[in-house]
Amino acid sequence: MKELVSGHPIFTDLLINRDNTATSIQIVFKPDPELVEIEQQITAIQAHLLNRELSEDEQAQLEALKAQAEPLRAALTHARKQEINLLNEITQPFNQRANTYLGGSYVVGQHLIDIIKSDLVIFGLAIALVVALLLAILFRRVKWVVFPLLSCGLSVTLTIGALGWADLRATVISANFVALQIILTLAVMIHMLGSYRYIAREHADSGQHKRVELMLKDKLSPCFFASLTTSVGFAALLFSGLEPVISFGLMMLIAMLISQLVSLILFPALLALLPAGSEAQDYGFIRTLLRRSRQLTLNRPGLTIAGTALIFITLSAGITRLNVENSFIDYFADDTQVHRELAYIDKEFGGTTALDIILTVTDKPDDPSLIISADSVNQLQLVQQAVTAFEATGSVTSLANFTALATQLNNGRPLTEYELTSIYYLLNEKVVNQLVGAYFSEQDQRLRIAIRVQDTTEGLDREQFLNNLRQDLQSVGIAAEHYQLTSLFVLYQDILSRLFDSQITTLGLVYIALGLVFLAIFRSLKVALIALLPNVLTTLAILGVIGWAGIPLDIMTITIAAIAMGIAVDDTLHFVHGYMAGLKKGEGQAEVAAGEAFKHSGLAILMTTTVIAVGFSLFGFSDFLPSVYFGLLTALAMIMALVADLTLLPALLNKLVATQSAPAQPQGDKANV
């Protein structure tokens, strides 16, 4: 038996590994005939998009077919899940004597669905609990825990309903939208709560309605524009060119609209129902931290600007090290079942990522009775040898494998083109269609080489792999117009290659849009540019950190910079709004303006950043590594933005906007926070 299968041209890397230490069983699930027919009709209509736009009738027919296919797909997915669970039960008794691994697209797809559901529920609840704890610590009142969380819960519920009506579904990228919305809704309410508590202390004798009125007068405008600027960050994702990212951006725009309505209308209305009570002073160490930051920016604005700019620019230098080289296997933590399964199959059974080469037969046989000429078979063998030479190449299957098997069975003598044709016509029609037909089309005169690339290959550069492959194909006499590279490997590499361009486009749009929003709000080009600068440096710095850390860009990390800027810019807007109000109050004095900004917005900015950073950092416990990077890097970006908003931003405003400069008084002044 070992001699029979060892080095077998077809079985090796498919049914048995090269070391003859592991074997596999291929299970082909029965398709749903009705669904297959509908999908073929959908594909036929969509094929017209290659040459022209669809007509109204075709578009309507396409939508109707998709609606018919939807319940069938759902039923099929449910059936596949049950079958996969049954397979796990069948293999479980054998785990004591052997290692069993379950692979395939359905298995990986089920793992992804489980991760999405887990992240939606677990991290949504975890962030809600952690946020509740933080609110209790920061505000020390039960009502300031219950009311914000009720508002967040309502926002999420309404958003899920709206997304259901819009038929926008959670994907791996958008699975964290619940946690995101909780954090973003809280960010607005913390600023409003900070204003309310300050008003309650300053106007202790006023009634509740008066306090709410003063709070809205103080924070309604900046909170509205803050939500608008956050929406700009998500709207930029619509221009990424990547469908899952576009869908995520659209989902978050809907979420932001609902959060804005709840935060700015419902929350103040609920607040007005509460009795007017006293508010405790904030923690002394927080006031001390903010006071020292204010004094630093007043006493040494030049040093503050130079120091923070140097740090951010140094971090930004890591952008030159950004790369998009990653593999699907590396999306999962090493200790997860899906990673173990994918890695084992990749190493022992010839790779996991499919790459197909479709060759057009140019050397037609002189005898029309032949299916293929000997020269074409020889050229196919040359191409297959060139492909096999790559280190990352795993399993390679084509018509050449069948001719090699025939040579073995023929005592080492290659078949002639006439013998090959005779065997082809003697084969059962089912065998021809299902086996040989997968690698040779007699009608179209095309050959297919099915390659599986080993994703776990050390130092694999996919773009270089494809470039080298094209060069090798040319060297064996295959012109570019006579072959086509296709399948998952090419699709995945195309997505990765778009990430750099998408990142530049997305950030460029965010910078321009936020600059225009700042200009419209503050009606000063100088103030708009000053407000924009800390956020630009923050996004560049977080991209630099990604580069220095060697973390590859993927469809989730690409969203970090735009989202972080969209969130962080809220704090910038609140601070500048408070500073400009202080300038009017102090007749242009930097001392008064900075004092007002730190007093009215500094504490809320610090609290908001704390809640957001802690909330995002919880994603570090996910089994899906892109979510881990997304959470931790976004939390880091928020901390960077906090540093910039409390050092660089006030220093720039003191230096370039304030008309009068006064020395900061270290203690006892009325501007202390």
C-alpha cells in the first residue's frame, strides 16, 4: 500500500501527505439543486457587467433572484453547520489515537460566523460592564451610570433594527459596531455630563430645568458638530474601494445618526426629569494633572510645541515600514482551533490558498481527431515544473498529473497523443466531467493548473511571487495574452495591493472634510488649521506605530486611522470651542482662554479618552487578531490624541491665536481646574 501511494502523481498532497504520516478524507456536500439553478441565473445576469451596465429589467430580475436565493442559502448554511457539528462528533472518539483536523471553506466560514457572534455579544456586554464601572468611579453617582447606559442600550437597539430594515449585515469587519456605538454614544454624553456637573456646582440654587437649559446652551452646538466630525471619519470609509469596509462605514453612519438623536434629544429630556441635586468635586489628582498641563502650555509654549511635534514626527517615520503582507491563517490566534486546522493542512497537505493558471492552447493538433497535441502537453509540463520550483508552492494538479500517472502505469513509457486521446474517449462521461474536465476543456481548448500556495511559508511575499511567476511563464514561452492568473490567491493579493491606495484616499478625504468643517465652525482658517494639526499628527503617528511594530495593513487595520481621527477630533472641537469662548471672556488673554478650555473641556476630554481607550482595549482578548490590533491600536491612538489635545493644541492656540500673553500662576488663580 505504501509503495502504491508514495509519490503518487495525483494522491500526494491531496489524500496523503509527502511523508506518508497523514491521510485525508474529502467530503463533498450535496448542493441544493434549486439554489444552484438560481445562482447560475444570477451569474449569467452579472456577467453583463463586464461589458455594460444592467438594464432596469435585468436589475429587477437580479434583485428578485437574490430574494429567492436568500432563504435557500440560510437553510443551507444551517444544514452545513449541523453537518459540521456531526462530523466533529464522529471524529471525537478517534482523538485519543490520532490527531484529527477538519478543514475546508465551510468549516472556516463557520468559525468566522462564530467569531462574529461572539464579538457582538461578549465584547458588547464586556464594554458595557467596564464602562459602567468607570462611570461609577469617575462620577460616583448611580444615576450617572444608569442613565448613560440606558441611552446607549436604546441607541444600539434602534441601530440594530435600522440595519435589519436596511439589510446591512454584520461581517468580520463590522462585528464590533455594537461596542463602537456604545463608546461613541458615551463620548457625547460624558461631555454633556461634565458641563451639567460644572453648572450644578456653579449654580447650586438653580432648578433642574435651568441646569439642563444651560447645559444645552453650552454643549448642544459643540456636541452636534463633534458627532458630525466623527461621521466624517466613517464617511471616508465609503471611498475605500473595498466592499466590506464600505458596508462598515455605512453601518456606522446610521449608528452615529441614531446616537446623535438619543444623546442630544432623549438624554437631556430624561435628565430634566431628575431632581436638582448637589454635585461632588472631581478628583484632586485629575485637577492637578490638568492644571500642570495648562501651566506648561502657558509658560513654555515653544518647548511644548517642539517636544510634542518631535515625538509625533519620530513615530510617524514608521510609515515607511508599512506593509500589506499577511496571510489568512495569521488572522487567528495560535491557540485557536481554526488556526491549528488551517496551519496543519497548509503544511502537510499542500497549502490552503488556491491559485489557478488558465492556459490557452495555441498549438492545435494537426489531426482534428486528437484532443490535444504532444507539444501542448510538453509545454504544460514545463509550466508545471516552473511553478513547482517555488518554495511557497504546495500542491500542483493539472492534466500533466494524469499523464504522469499514465506513464507510471505504462511501465515508464509516456503515452502518445493518440493513446491519450483514446483513453480520454474511453473514460466514463462522469469521470471526464468531474475529474479530467476540471483541468481541460476540449471545447474551449484551455488547460487549468490548480495550485495551492502554502501561506505558512516563511517570508512569503505574494506580490513578488506573482511577479516571478509571470516572468517564469514568459521564460518557458507562454505569452501574457495566452494565460490568466485567477482564484483566491490573486483576489486576496489584489485586495492587499489596494490597501495602500485606499489608506491614502481615505485619510486625504478625512483631512479635507474635517478642515472644511473646522473652517465652517470657527470661521478662521488659522484656527481651523491649528485644530486639524494635532489630529493629523495623531493619525500619522498611529500609522507609524503600525509600521514600527511590523503589523501588516489589512481590511481592519486600514480603518484605524480614519476612525481614530473621527473620534479624537471630537475632543479637539470641544477644547477649541472652550478656548475661543475664553478668549471672548478674557479679551484675548491666553491665561483666561486656556483656563476656560481646561476647566470646561479638559476633564471631559480626559474622562472620554479613558472610557474609549479602556473600551477599545478589551478587543485585545478577541481570538480574531485583526480585532485585537483594531482595539489596541485605536486605544493607543486615543491616548496620543489626548496628549496632543492637552499639550500641543493649547500651546499652538496660546502662541498663535491669543492676542495677549500672561504668565501662568501656579496656584490660587481662578482659572485652576
